[in-house]
Amino acid sequence: MSADAHARQAGTPPKIRRMIGMTDHARPETRTCLLQELLDYRTLRTVAGQEDSMHSERKHTVHVGSAWRLVLRDLGLDELSVLRRAGQPPTLFEGEGTRIGVDDFYALFDAIEAETDDPTIALRAGQAVSIELFDPALFAAICSPDMNTAATRLGEFKRLVGHFSLDVEVGPEETRILYRCKHRLDIPRLHGLSEMVFLVAFARRATREEVVPRRVLVQKLPSETDPFVEYFRCPVEEAASYSLVLAAQDARRPFLTHNARMWEAINPALRRRMSEADEERSTSDIVEASLFELLPSGRTQMRDVAKDLGIGARTLQRRLASENTTWLEVLNRTRERLARHYLRSTKMSPAEVSFLLGFEDPNSLFRAFNRWTGTTPESWRAQMQAAS
């Protein structure tokens, strides 16, 4: 499908569609100006969609819009059938899109898997995401010098469009790219797998080389692994999170799409909007995301989180109070969510879970878990296993 056809489906105004067509033949300096205006338009649409229900519905919500309609069409799936199965209204993707809860967002991926008997749907979904969607994050990434930089830019920009992060760890021998949700430890299989496919496809397109990862790690293996091993040309292994490991030379391999002038034009606007997005997030959200990182290291005090956020403890306390919550409420809520995940999704003992949650000893977890659920960690785990 042509870029203009995608733009028509996305509901892009005629003026913007003309700009899209012009970029293919314009001089470099003209192309940069056109893409900057296009970027402004697309980002403003994204931000506008986020602001529609910011005060009442923003907490733990994700923006969905016309890009979903395009991807579903490319996958050959009926939009209304997917929405019906996910329990969503038929108008969900219309106009500027809307915000839905993380649970509802996950249900969309489950509905897609249920609507098809194709075990390789994640391969097709990951490759369906392209620059034709006119996503500002893709513009920022595609003009990067290499995959290390592109993944970092994608990770930074994800703060604008939801509660997911792309964490990049660059080492002397390899680069690890970790994809996670900031408020839940589980990610739907289709979502996580397609993200890994997208990253590899993106690296191959930008370098025009057959980049081969060292490892692809997933929370839940696909029903048929051979097609994925064939695509990645490396092992696909089960792990606690979704991550992609690239050899250092591949992560630094030059992008043929590198365009420093375009990045110089885009960067100021992106930085400004990312800063605005940070300001729009609630303090509770920010504290929970920080605790996800700090709890396993035993840093459980309010001063630890305040230091991580670069503010004073009293300032943090005041901001939480303005949202009608307290430090202890956020800490307990985060610990409970993590405890339930570890007990349901891993084989770790309660003592090990206690350590990861920053409790002083296992008895502290037992007492807290009894307050949360009215039972012990072992009994709750047995109930979950019996139910499944």
C-alpha cells in the first residue's frame, strides 16, 4: 500500500497528504522542513489524544488510534471482530483515537491472537509497523547513526505514548534492549514477540544488512518456535522479560538512513514534548516506575525514590498528598502487584520474592501478603495454579 493510501486510511487531511507525497521528490533541505511540519502534526495529534481525558482517565492508560486500523488491515483481520472480542466499542480507533486501560490494551492483543489461527501472527505484526505510519518516534529513530542510538531514542519517546519502556544497556561486547511495561511485569505474547520482530526488522531495514541477534528472550514462547528461529536466525529462549541481545558490532553498524540534519530539526521539538509528557504523568505513576527499579536492590525508603527522581523527600510527600495518596499506599500497592506477579508467573520461593520486594525478612512478606489477600503466599499460589 502506498504512503498516500495509508494516510487516507488514517484520516490525514489533504494538506498533510500532499506534504507526504512531496517528501519523496523534494530537495534535502525542503524535505527536512516538510517532515518537521508533518512531525508537528502527528505529534500534536498524539498529544491531543492523550489530553482528552487526562485528569479522569490518564492513570495507567494507553493511547490507541488510527495506526491500529492500518496494522489490522495489513494483517488481514476484521477490525470490528477484534474490537468485539476485546470488549471494546466499534469506534475505538476513529478520529484522534482514545485512551484505554492497560488491561484493555492487553486484551486487544489477546483478541488478535484469538481471531487468527496463524501461529506466526507476531512475525507479520512486527513487520507491519513501518515508516508509513508517520510515527514521530520512527522519524527520530530512522535518522539515527546506529541501532544503539535508535533504540535509545525510541525508548525516550515511548514516554509520550503509554506506559511502556525500551531500556538499552550498551556493553563492550553486546547491547541488550529490554522491553517492559512500567506497571505490570507481564506482557501479552503477541505484543512482546512483535516488538522483538519490529526491532530486528528495523535494524535490517536501516542498515540494509542481515543483522542477526545473539539471543531473543521472551516471557512466553510462541506455539511454533521454528518460524521465529528461522526469522531471527538465533535461539528464542524463555525468560522473565522480553529482550533482544545484539553483538556490539551490529548495534554500532552504520544506518544508511542516517540524517543528522533531519535530527537537528526534529530533536528540539521532541525534547520539548517529552518534557511536557513527564509533567503530565501523575506523581504516583512516576513513583511506581521508580520502585520497580529500586525494590530489588533493597532501596525502599521515600528518600531513595526522591533521590532517584531528583527532588526532596518533602516535595515528594506533598505531591503525593495532592493526589490524595501517601508514600506507604504507593509502596504497598507496588509491592502487592509485584508479589502477585512473581508468585503467579515464576517458581521463586516466598523467601526469594521477599528479597526482591525489599522486605527485611520473609515474615514481613507473609504479614503483608495476609493483609492484601487474607491468605499466605503459598496458599494463594496454589489457588492460582488450580484455577489455571
